[in-house]
Amino acid sequence: MKVYFYLLDTMADWEYGFLASELSSKRYFLKSKKDLEIITVSCDKKIKTSMGGFKIIPDIEISEMVFSPDDFLILPGGDRWFEKENEEILIKSHEFINNDMNVAAICGATIGLAKHGALDSKFHTSNNKDYLKMVCPEYQGDQYYKDSHAVNDKNLITASGIAPLEFSYEVLKNLHVFSNETLKNWYNLYDKKQPIYFHALMKSLEI
């Protein structure tokens, strides 16, 4: 199983922090799922600089992706989703979404998808419906919009930029890399910030 992580300049570090940490460390993974591979992908192989100033060299270009039904594409938020350089991945994402393949987008990435019509037929969310309609006149999916932190519909996961935890939870749930008990306690630990959930999380790993 491969997780393709799209890189773009200005990507918002906090929006993918929970998810990237867990997918890379595999510290709470089921033993049978530890073969998961993370591949960073971008429009080219030039260094991409995050909003926090971190510089990352993509592993591959978009044309090198080999995407299977079990794979996942992660689209982080950022300020440059309307730039021409990111159109190719949005077009490819639209194709994946139409074929019920796994795509997860947060914050600015949802706006890029909306501009390309990729949110017009599945339930989704973003930062705000009115804002989405204002910046994307092409957007026709308002009847599918939900005022939720994160929405998971037919392998399309979308989230607001203020909901990185909920975003990560939905992706981890669809990846099936944690046990149900581990995932529940992992989420509760960061959501409720109570020691009881840390102990429950540790106990879930013993099962």
C-alpha cells in the first residue's frame, strides 16, 4: 500500500502534522500494515518550501505515480492551489474521485478541487461554503456541502484547515492501519487531552 503525499510551496505544516507523523513512524500500526510506503510527489522535483519554512525534495513527479485502488493521495492545504503548476494533480485527483479512489484534501486543497468540479457529486466540506462559492464560480456542489470539521464519503475525505486532527482520523480510519481501539484512543488523547486516553492507547497496543 502506498500513500502519495503531494508537496507544494506554502503547504500548511499543521494540517498534515498529525498524519505525517503517524504514517512515517508507524508506532501504533497493526503489525500486518507496516509495509505501508510514503511517497512524496509534486509537479516537478524542485525543492518545495512549507509555510513553516521546511524544505522538502519530492521523491517523484506526478507522471511517475502508479496508483492502485488501495493507494491514497493526500493533498495538504496551501496558498498556491490556483497556480498553474498544481493543475495537473487536481485534474488527476478529479479522475480518482470519479472512480471512488482514495483522495484526502484539507483546507486550500479542497478549494482547488472545487474549482475543478471534483466536489460536485460527493459529500464534502471546506473552510466555509459561502467562501467556496465566492472564490470558485465553477463550484456546483453546494447541495453536497456539510458544515463539519471533516467529511468522509465514498473514499473522498475533506476537512477544514482548523481540523487537522479530524482529517488525520478519517484518513487513518480508511487506511485501516490502526486497530479500532487504538484509533479511538489516539483521537481521544489529542482531542480531550486527558491521561486516561494515553493509558488506554498504550493498552490497546497489547491486544
